[in-house]
Amino acid sequence: MFKVPARFLAVIAFVCLLASNVEATENGQTSYPVGVNTVLNGILPPPGETQFYNYTLYYDANKFAGPHGESFLPGFQLNAFIDAPRVVHTWGATLGPFTMSSGVIVPLVHLWADTPGGSGKRTGIGDIILEPLFIGYSTPSQSFFAYFTTEISVPSGSYSANRVANTGRNIYALMPQLSTTWFPTPAVEVSTTTLVEISSRNSATRYHSGAVAELE
């Protein structure tokens, strides 16, 4: 969510390449908020119904870690508060045991960042995530639920390559994912989300983040 000034990008990218053989993401960022979707991941609204969800994330960091965990940017601090309302509607038509749903997520972002290259604070809408089609499934016993979708993150958040704090990433991202929820007993829930995030090139910095696989 934050943006390090351009003169630090080459150094950061070089360190990331030394630390790993895979291509890094720009400033370690992803469009998918890892760790937020952890309860009832695979459950969608019943046919004909609409549900509202709300995800809240607070993040505070006082170190930009280097390849060995050391402080790479002296004096670095980041404070982020994100609230992400989400609306999902399941259409009335079904395909046997499968349902079809659509949704949208509009994150509201507040950032404060302090780096050796300057400080910045910004509040506004982040990158909106479109969920045009969910294919949902549930067993007749209602003990197992799953859905497959491809989310699309669009660069709607405010962005400037010369600014320390940005509410957007200035990229498009495709996020195909499979989410499941299983109730082995009525009192026990096991949920997972598996996804791959594929990003476009940042037209302002020319940085092209590598693909990221996530499981939670």
C-alpha cells in the first residue's frame, strides 16, 4: 500500500534478487490482503440473496527488513488502517449443485509512512476488487462449501511514483482462487483459501511484480 521513493527502488530490487531466485513483488506488496479472509471462506449467500461483509486490517511496522532480517532503511515506519466493505449477490439461477454469484470490494485506506526519503500521509479509496463470477458448491448435508472465482484488482487508488504514501498500486492484478469451508462436526470449522496473484507492469516505475501463490 505504501510507495518507497524511486531512488530506493533499484537498491531494494537488487537486494530482493540476491535473497531469492524468484521475482519479487514491488516493495513486497500484494493486492490480496493475506490473513484477512480466515472465517467461513467458502460460504456464499443462498440463491437470490445478497450479503454484506466487512474486513478490517491494522498494520504497524518500524523496520523495513533486509535479506537477513536486518533493518534495511534506517528510520522506516509505517502505519496502515484499512476497512474493506464487500457485497456479494448470488443469482437465482443454478446449474445443478452449483450457484453463480458476483461481488465487489471497495477498500478505504489510511496510511502514514516515514522513510529516509521523506514522510507522507494519505487517506482515500484503495484499489477496488471486482468479483464478476463465483462458481459455488455445497453438499446436500451442508457440511462442505466451496467456490472458485477470479478476482480483478483495478488501479482505482491514488498513486504517484514520487509520493511516499499511496492508497493504490497502479497495477491490474488477476487473482484466481479456490476457497473451501468444511464442518467435520457442527462445532468445528476448517476453512482454506488458495490463490495465485498475477500482476501487470507498473507503468510509472516500469516494475513488473512476479506471480505470488498464497494459502491460508
